[in-house]
Amino acid sequence: MTDAHPLASAFAAHLRRDRRRSVHTVRAYLATAERLLDFLARHLGGPVGRAELAALTPADLRAFLALRRGDGIGNASAARELSAVRGFLVHLGIDPPRLRGPRVRPGVPRPVSPDEAVALAGDVAEARGGWTGARDLALLLLLYGAGLRIGEALGLTGAVLPLGATIAVTGKRGKTRIVPLIAPVRAAVDAYLAVCPHPPGRDLPLFRGARGGPLEPSQLRRAVRAARARLGLGERTTPHALRHSFATHLLGRGVDLRALQELLGHQSLSSTQIYTAVDAAHLMDVYRNAHPRA
């Protein structure tokens, strides 16, 4: 495996250090920068540096996106690719060529019902069994009951103990927010800690893998996939869907959008407003199912 291009590496370091972007974002943007540099080296027939990047034209970017389209990416991925390229160029002090990105229809999150959320968590715990089953139950209830991202939940350490009515969560870009903890969630986490064979050190992960190390999110996702197959739930029933359910159910109970934005840790209110579409979609489903003329 070749080393990353110095310009791409510097961009990734900037995102990680100065912008405090997540590991996943840094990895994705680094990959895009490297793809662009590799494409241009072949496209221009030689090494690529700042001068070549500063001379980029809209036609060059269209050719790059056409190549990525050939790889099978859709509109949303192409838009993210273009956004990453623009960020890379801006980091280098280069004004990006003007190019309209592909239209992306905003996706509407697909929440699961309260009964499905609880059934899913219970099925995962029962199938796993033992202290790891108690761990997964606590984790899934935390995602549903507190609206955490899976990365936020797995990032919790023993420093949050003992649990109280609220919990401090570190979200994207290192931003900390305070989230209420309902009694069933606290009880599930306490029950897991009571049987976990690995003591919860202040600087150690709260949720541990079988051997005591950090729990990988892929393990929880696999368990959820197996459970939804057993329960006959749709493919969109994922750990992250539980966070969508948290947001949708609170909005349905009249929670203010600004308050929901704080609870979810969204930087922009526009990210939270997508849940109003979910609520409207639910109302339309109820209407169609109930109205004799619908």
C-alpha cells in the first residue's frame, strides 16, 4: 500500500486537528483527495502539486465525477465527493472551480415504533445471552431512550458513573451536550455493569468487548441484523434508526424543534427539521389507513 500524497495527508491532519471532524469523515475526505490527485496525475500525465490544482477547470472536475459515476456511485455520493474536493482545495487556499453538484433529494429517516425498538433490544440481548447480552440491551436502549449516535454511546467512559438523571455526551466535532436519562435506560446500564467482568475505569470504555477492549460498532450492527431477520423487521431497522425513533417520537409528543436540536447535538436546525417530514409522513399514513375516502 503506497503512502498518502503529502497534500492529502496535510488535509486529513487539518480536518482531524483543526476542524475536529470524526474519524469516518477524515478517512472519507482523505480517500477523496487521494482519488482526485491520482486521477489528475493520469489525466494530466504527470505529478500533481498546488500549481496543477490551482489550474483546475470545471471540465476537469466533471471528468473526475464522471469517473466516479463509472464506479457506480449515486447522486448523494457524488455530491459528497464534490464537497470533499471543494474542502480540499479551500484548505490549500485555492478557489474551487464553479460547478453545480448533482441534485440530491433529502432522505426521510425511517423510525421504528416503540414496541419494535423494545422488541429489537430484547431479542438481541436474549440471543447473545450472558453479560454481553446485558451490554447490548443497555446500548440499544441508550440509543433509543437518549437519542445517542452509536459512536457517542461507545465513546462513553467510566467517568459518567454513577449515572444520574442526565449524562454528558461528546458528539461530533468534540461538542459536549447534556442528555436526560430515563429510568429504564439507567436500570439497563446499571444491570449490565453489575454483571460485566471488566471493572469500569474512569478512562476506560463503558461498553467493553468480550476480551475487555473497546466494543466495535460492527458487532452491534451484526447482532441487530440477525434480530431484525428473526422479528421480520425491515432493512432500515438499524442501531441508528433507534436515534431516529427517539427524535420522531419526541417531536410527535410536541417537543420544540430547538430543544430537539440540542438533544440530538445537531449543529444546524436544518438537520433537525427533517424530522418534521417524518411526522407529516406518519400523519399521512394514519389518514390513509383510517379515512374511508383516502
